[in-house]
Amino acid sequence: MAIFLLIFAIYLLFFDYPAHLKTWMESESSRILGRRVTIEEFYVDIPNSFELRGVVAEPLGSGPPWLEFESLRGELNLSRIIQREVQLGLLHVTGLVLRIHDYGRGQVDLPGLYGDPLPTSDRSLPEASFNLLVDRILFENASVVYNNHTLPWTLEARELAARLEREGGRFSGALEYQQGELQIKDRPPAVGSLEAQLELDGKQVRVSELIARGSAYQVRAEGTVELGTEPRAEMSLEAESQVGFAAHSLLGFSQLTDFGSTPASFQGTLTIGRGWHELEGRVLVPAARFAGLPLRNWTGQVFWDRSRFEVVSAEGFLAGGHSGWKVVQPLPLGGDPAEIEVQLEDVSLETVLEVFRGEPGPLASRISGNARFDVLLSDPYRVNGEFELTGKAPESSGEKSGLDFTAGGVLEDGNLNLGRSRFETEFANVVLSGDYPRRGPANVRVALDARDLSRVDEVQQALRTLLHPERPARRLQIAGRAGRRAR
């Protein structure tokens, strides 16, 4: 065996085997692509390493090549070449450029692939196929150029399998990899695995299946990509993702502390054109917490383009009641605040107080009403807006005190101006109005008809926690049955 390996090594080094292999690679690549492919330099490092430099798929006439790359380094399993299946331990490609140009007249958009554009029926290239298996693959400084618009990308992945077949003027192929990291332009990298089935026929790319999976997401897609002067892609999507991951990937927003790891599902469509995109569909969040409050079966209609992200017709169960939502966030982030509208029906005050206080509250009521806010998501306590709420004491409240109330107010930069609001329990009737700032003393007018002052103070502490949960509690001293001003 040692003697055989020595003879084989001498043949590789002294009988110009690299030149023969280079010629074979040029011939096979040219046959598969239907265009002349040249390799400037080819090196073999025994036993299985190799490097190609200056690879070019030449155009028929003048102009830049439609496919080229600076270098390709890898580790080759020579025993699989005769089966037309390339098995690589490593493939490192630098400077890959794929140029796609619109000829018009309904022709294929790869310049030089057929020379002057010919009708599809006239393309009589022989059939060809090619398979590639790679343990680890790395693309650096890669790009796709479409009508002089450059889309840079990088990819690092393991266990890649690729197949390319040509029948006349139609190409079909499949791509699969595991443990990959794909980054397009300056978007956050997509980490996970990919499976895709594609077909190119004339000016149309058909995606029969695309499945992307990661630790925080799974996406299934199918659709078409129409190439031409105004390229357009239309894909139907089914996706599952953590809300925080989706918000960061789509919007660049990473501050959804309440929803960060919450699972959600989406079904809809994605349409992409030159310089624009539209995502539209329905999202479902089975269970989550909003501001600490339990939220169940939340669903809404989602729309996202370059100018805004919005969720409309949203509804779900919040704190034992029902809630409706509308959120419109202008884009890009960091400019205008989000517009939020909320409707509440039969929300449990007991649950709300327990969440904000960390312990059960003294009151029982079912809250309904509506609110409208403008919120900077980077500083959610700086709220502008208004609200109107009513509360109804339940028929049976156990040891808690039933509360009926009407309340309304205006928020300016997080400072609350409370309108004339009435609260009624079995131990007191209270009318409140005044200013309750985020910082500094409150200026609240109180008209009180109390039958148990100790319980009034307990209620005051509970309500204050609800209004400003981030501020430490302080006690309100009340004496007598007349109105008091608190500071």
C-alpha cells in the first residue's frame, strides 16, 4: 500500500495531473452552464487539498462575466469525482459575483448564458446535472448584481448538499445546509438550517419549497420571483418565532422585554420589489404577558413595509377579560412614536393590582373602557394620550371590597392629569381630580365621604401603585370627612 501511494504521489506531482483536472473542471462547468468557463490557476496539495483562482464564466460578447470568483479553496475527495458527485470536507469561496441583467423581450436574465437572447423554444443545450456535498462551506465577500444593483451577502454553514440540473433552457436545483449563518447586506444574520427547491425557466424563478429553521424561528415559504425591468417576488409564508427575535430581525427593535421569548405564529404573504417590500398576514400569540398581565389567544392583522409596522383588528383575553388593540409604529425606529389604541372589557382589577403590587389587592372590580397613547418604545414611561375607564363591582367579591368607578385623564410626557373621577365602595365615596406627575409631588383634589379611614388609606396605596408602579409607595394622611389636598 505504501508503494502504491508513493507511485500515485509521483504521478500527481510530475505527470501534470493538476493540469488534466483543471481541464476537466473547465469542460464540465462549461457543459453544465452552457457557457465557456475558464480557471486561471489550479493548485493541488497532496493528498486532497486544492485551490482555484480567477474562475470566470465568460459572456458571449463584451461586458463583465455573469459569474466569477476570486478564489476557491477546499479539500477534495478524489474517489467521488468519477461519479460526478463532488465530496468536499471544506469549501472556501472568496469574491463570488453573480450578475443578472434584464435583456427585455421576455428573455433569461443571465448575461452570456445563451449569448444574444433567444426564444426559450430555440434553446437546444444538452442536458446536464451536477451534485455537490460539503462538510463545511464559507462564502466571503459574495454578491448578486441585478441591473447594476449590488446585494452583498456572506454564508458559513455545515453539511451542505446542492444539486443543479439543466434541461434545455430550464434549470432546477436543490440546496440544503445545517448550522448555517447567512447575512444579507447589514441585516442581522439568520442562524439555522435551510432547505430549498428552486427552478429557473425564462424570467421566472419558482420556489416550490423553502424551509428555514433556527433556535428561535421556523419559516416555510413557496412562491415565485419574476425577473425583469421591475423584479417582483411573491411568497406565501407560514412562520413560528419568538416575538423578540422577530421584532429585532424585522424592525431592529430589541427592547420587547415582556414579549422577548414569547412564541408566536404567522400566516400571510411577503411581496418584494426593487426598493420596497410588504408583509401582510395574521399573527397569533397563544399566551404571553403584557406589562406583567396575563394575555391569552391574542391575534391580529399585521402589515409591514418600509414606512410603518402596524397591528390592527387585534384582540385577546387580558387579565380575565377581553382586550382589543391597534398599534402603528412609523419606521425607521427612533423617530415618531408608536400610536396605540386599547379597548378593555371586563378586565379583572384584582389581577391588575396583584401584578403591580406583588400581592393581592383590597378591591374587586371589572374594568371596561378605552385609551389612546403615543409611546416612544425606547422610553415607554414618557406617554402622551388619554383614557376613559369604568369599573363595576362584581356581585360577589368575597373578602375584597367591591368598587364601582368612572375615571378619565390625560397623559403628557408620562405626567397624569386626572379628570373628575368617582370611586364608590361600601366604606367610602371618593371624587378625585388633579395632577399626578412622574416625579415630584402630586397635586390631587380629594372629596371624601369615608366610613372607614384605615381602609381608605389601603385603597389609596393600591391605586397609586396601579398609576405609577415604578415609584415607591408613600402614605396619604387623611383626617375627617372633608376634601383634602395631598402633596
